Amino acid sequence: MILLVGHPNVGKSTLFNTLTGSRQKTMNAPRTTVTMETGTWRLDDTTTTGLVDLPGTYSLLPQSPDEEVTAQEISRLAEKSAPDDLVIVVLDATALASSLYLLRQVQQHGATIIGALTLNDVAHTRGSTINTAALAHAVGIPIVELNPRTSHGINDLAHAVTQHLNAPAAPPAQQKITPHESSPEHIFDWVASVLDAAEVNDTATTTPTDTIDSWLLRPWLGIPLFFAVLWSTFHLTTTVAGPLQDLAESFITGPVTTGLLALTSALHAPPWVDSMLVDGLLGGVGTVLSFLPLMVIIFTLIYLLEDSGYLARVAVMGNHVMQKLGLDGRAILPLVIGFGCNIPALSATKTIPDSRHRLLTGLLVPFSSCTARLVIYLFLASAFFPNHAGTVVFLMYLASALTITLGALVLSRTAFRSAVSQPLLLVLPAYQTPRLTQLGRAVFIRCTSFITRAGVLILSLSLGVWVLMAFPATSEYSIGDPTMPAHESLFGATADTIAPIFAPAGFDDWHASAALITGFVAKEAVVGTFATTYGVDEPQDPALAGDLGARLRATFDESSGGHPGAAALAFMVFCLVYTPCLVTVAEQRRLFGGRITALAAAGSLTFAWVLAVVVFQVGRLL
């Protein structure tokens, strides 16, 4: 087993992706929420080895769960003393002193080490030169100069690892250092002696990165530019991803559905089989595939922002505000992206290095009011507040921002007390031109992970919803009967059972609870479910509520005791806060695990119910 260790932003993850390709997966460290990437590195035609990308860290003196996991994994590997185990320490040529400090701490554990010196091209632009051979001799380990973004030096690294596997006995310089040698004072002296021996020539020069940062990090320029980047992101997701999503969905509902029905017809399958395959199976597949174009675009944009070095600047600019909420400065990007779509926003939390802040941000992202919820707001605002619809919609987005703020303040002071933000420690990387090869590989790996891991849950729950809708609650209808009213199915019976829960919120009616059930699958399905349960056409424009709006007003007027407006506001607040759509839940489970996702879903449902009740009870008094 080989462990990859290094500072954040030194190319460690890029190196891991280059070495493993698609032969990798994400796993949680034992008894933690800290994720590690594991994969298989094919050294040559006959030799493979396991590779683990540990969380980036500046020190093995743990200050966070991520750093603690890295230290524990190195200790575990050193104690095991297997002949084919080693640690590759990725050294930053632009910050060699701090990298050597980390390397010396790894040596303290007695692990066998190979050094990988990266960012040499950036160091050269800054006027710094390093004698790699002299550095390796001074440290007493093999050191390979490489560039993981261009794959330069990868073969040399593979050769060094192969030599270790063929002759794994560690030389004396690789043995565990003494307690005296591991003291901070001794390590600093050791680092200074190594830098002298390595003939490091560090001439301070002004680089293009320094010039750009002197302007970009000024708030009057940096903040407007950041919002321009966000606007471009939203524009691409709507103008490019939208049509591609429609195309993917039409492909599933068109040729694929037609072909499948032709096959079942030829096999003389009963009608319920057609319904299960089309509405259940293909419905789930269509949901996954329809989101794939969006994921590709967002993953590409996030990679470009991260690999270019710009994302680190966003963290610096947003850190002051985020820290007041108990968050990491890098949380600003996922939370803002969430107003477009929660799914890629959750994926964007991967840019936050600390697992506690990453999880905290991931729990807050669903409170960002995505565009799918806008359809609900427009419809209900037009139906119940036709003269003030725009104001109501604006207030819902304001409520979303307030909910995120409240949630951050409460969670950071309760369940996440240990994750209170410390001053941001971040080495700003040099600006670089992203490489298309690395870009394609990274996007492919992330999208494949989304499809394989989130797709299973989506298909399972999609089939579960089909069972509720296809199976009758009485013997009057058969399974999958197209003439069966929604109220006569298990779906209708379930909605009837749930409805009384919402009596304190003013919408104690099966139409509303049925819409909330399908809203869990997809928020944009809420208005369509109202149309189905009332047996009327869904309005082409949500801002024109029409006959459907009139029927819903009559229902809410009765269920609320004559306060339909308050009930409508409570319903909108519930839709804002309660469990996000099925794909978002699947992405949460992929990133944070089933237990945390279940607790988050239960918490959001409870919070949504409490807020809806408060809104209705206060609203009916006004």
C-alpha cells in the first residue's frame, strides 16, 4: 500500500488521478466522516499497487479530524512494516521549507519514504532553483522531480517505487528518527541544513501571479469579478445544461420508452410490467441521465476554478463573512451555487479541506433555494397573492438566505462546536492554465462516481414511488390500472394518512401532502401533482395559476379555517426547508454516508414543520 501525503494545492490529487485513472473510489476513514480516495496504480504491465490519497495537511500535529486521519494512517502503515508499504511525500518547490518540515514528521513515524518534488516550473518563474540530486542526498531518500499536470516524471516515480518493491529493505537513512531529532527546534535546524545542502537559490522576484493578486484581492475589484464568475456559471447551466437535460429526458421518454414497450408487447407482458418499467425504472434512469449534463458542466467549471488557482482567492475574499457564521471561506462557492442547483453545490463542497466544515456546508446547501423551487413560489404567489407575487417570491429568497444564516449559527455552536473556524491558513497557489487531459479525467471520474453511487438510491426510491402510485388501496382496481384515480392508490392513501400532520400549518389536505411526497422526488413535480390530483391541466406558465389556482385556494381556505394566504405561505416555507429532491439526497449520501443523510433528512423535515406552523399561526393573526 502506498500513501500520498502533502500540503493542499501541491498537485497531490492531480497526481493521484494521473496514477490511478478511473480505477479509484472514495471511502471514509474508520469511525470518521473524513473521506480518502483509494485506487490502483498500474506500475507496469505486470505490477499494480494500492494507492491512498490522504487529506492535505501542513503538519502531523493534528488540529482537525483530517490531519488526525492522515497522522493515524501513516502511523498504522509504519507499524505494519509490510515490505511493499511506503509513503510518497509530495514536496512543494515553492514552499520547500514547510514541505520538508512535514517530511521530517513523516520520518518520525518510521515510514519508508519517496519524495515527489512538484511545482518546479512555478518556482523557476519566481527565480528559485533547487538541486534535486543534492536534496535527495541531504534528506536520505529518493526524490523525483515531476509535474502531475503534464505527466512529466511519472515514469521516474514508477521506477523508484518499483525499485523499492523489488528491494524493500530500508536503508539506515530511512529508519525512524529519535525523539530528540523530532523536537520542533531540531526539525527547524534540520530543514535549514537541508536547504543549504540542496543549494536552494531563492531570489525574490515579482511574478505575474503577484501582479494579478495585487489587483484581484482588492474588494472593489475582486468581489464584482466573483459575482461575474457566478453569473457566468448560472448562465451556462441554464442556456447549455437546460437544453441538454431536455434532450436526455426526451431520449428516455421517446425512443427508449418506445423500444421497451415494443419489446414487452412482443413478450405479451401484463400492463403493470409496462408501467413499472416505464414509470418506475426508466423514470429513475431518466432522472439520473437528465442531471448528467448539468453535472458535467458544473464539475468542469469547478475544476477550472480550482486548477487555475482562482478558487483559493475566492476563499480569501469570502473568509471574513463565512467565519462569522462558523464556516470556512471556501463555503461561499457551494452556498451560492446552491441557488442554481443543490446537486453540483454539494459536489463543490469537496473543495473545502476540513471534513467538519465540509459536512457543515453540505448540511446547509439544501437551504439554498434552487430554481426548481421557483416554480412552486411563482404558482402559489400568483394564486394567493396576485397583486404582490413578485414581492412574495423575493421574500422567499430572503427567507432562504436567513435560513442558511440561522442554520450556520445554530449548528456551528452546537453539533459543530469543534469546527469553529480558525484563521484561514492557505498558501495561495500560482495561477496556472488548466490542462484539458487532466480536466477530462477529473470530470469523468466525478461523473462516474455520481452515476454509480447516487444512481442506485435514485432507482430504488423511484421504484418505491411507482409502487405507491400503481398499487390500488382497494380491490376495485388492478395494479397499474391507468383509469385508477390517484386518491384510490396507495399513494393517495399515504397522502391521506400524512395530511393531519399539517393541520397546525393550515394545509391539512391530501392534495397538499401528495404534492409534498412527489416534491421529495423533484421539487418541480409539486405543481404537476396538484394538477393530477385535481384532474385539471397544469398551467403552462406558473405565474398564471388559472383554474388549478382557484381549486387550490378553495382547498386551503377550508383546511386553514378561512386563512388561505397564511396556509400558502406556510406551504412555501415548508417546500423551501424540507428534505431536498431525491438526486440531492443521493448526492448527500454519496458524499457523507447514509447515517448522516438520514439524520439530515429528519432534521430538515422537523425544522420545516416547525417553521411552517409558526408562519401559519402568526400569519392567521395578522
